[in-house]
Amino acid sequence: MRRYFPAAAWPRGLKLISALGTLILLAGGFFAYRAAPAVAGFTHAFGVGVAFVFPAILLVSLLFVVTGYAIGGNDLYVRRLLFSTRIPLDGLSRLWHEPAACKGSLRAFGNGGLYSFTGLFWSKALGRHRLFATDLTCSVVLVMPRRTVVITPAEPQVFIDYVHRSFPAAHAEPAEHGR
């Protein structure tokens, strides 16, 4: 049985980035389609193909939106729109709520705000880490031997308390002592 934790509500910034990004990508697709040559052939097919890249970016970003998290057995499941990403919690050593966990993070690969913040990031404080987030002020850092993961449950302390009960060897640190 899995225990479900909803993702934190979208903050104003994520809503704004997502709305503007959606408008820009839809407009880009529309204008690229309109600019495609009307004469059938390679250039028309290429132009139409380029036009469909914009809505494809939207669709992929929407599919990867973070809707919540679940703990089942020794795994964390990041719930997406149509699927879940499984993250083994074997060797979980520390976890804490850190509202500033992502401050100064650089995106190596991923999505920086179109419906969520997800992907592979790097920061001085955390090193390389995977991020599955909505509201970064609700960040919970989970440290395993070979990876660090940052998530944003709606109620960080409730999540931490549950995980600490499920993994008693993991050290749950107060937010101000997390680093």
C-alpha cells in the first residue's frame, strides 16, 4: 500500500511562467504553421513539422507535471499526469525541509518552470540533484548514498514525519540545520 502526499500548490511565479510559456509556444506554433509554404513538397512538410514542435513541447511538459508523491515499500513515487517516476530510497540517510534548497541551482537538464520544475540540477549546497517540484519554498531534501532528490510536498513536515517513521535510520533534520 502506498501513502500519497499531494504536491505543493503552484505559486504565482509558476502560474505566470506556465501561462506565458503556453501562450508563447501556442503562438509560435500558429505563426510557424502560417509561415510554412503552401505548395506541397519538402519545404511545406518541413515547415509544418517545425510548427508542431511548439505544441509538442507543451504536451511533453504537461505529461511530466508533478501532481504528488507516494511512498510504497522502499520507494518514492513521483506522480505525474499519466504515470509515476520510481525513486528507490535504499540507504536514505538524511532528509529535511529546506525552503532555500534550490537557491543558486543551475539546470543541467530539465524543465525550469513550464508546469513544474523537474530534471537534473546542480548547486554548491547540494551538488548534483534531481528536482521534482512545484513550490520551491516547500522543498524537502532526501539524501541517499548515490543521489540527492528534492521534492515539494504540500505539507513538508507531514511528509518528513512519515518517511522518518518508515525509515528510522534516516536522520530527519530541522530546516535550519539541514545543510
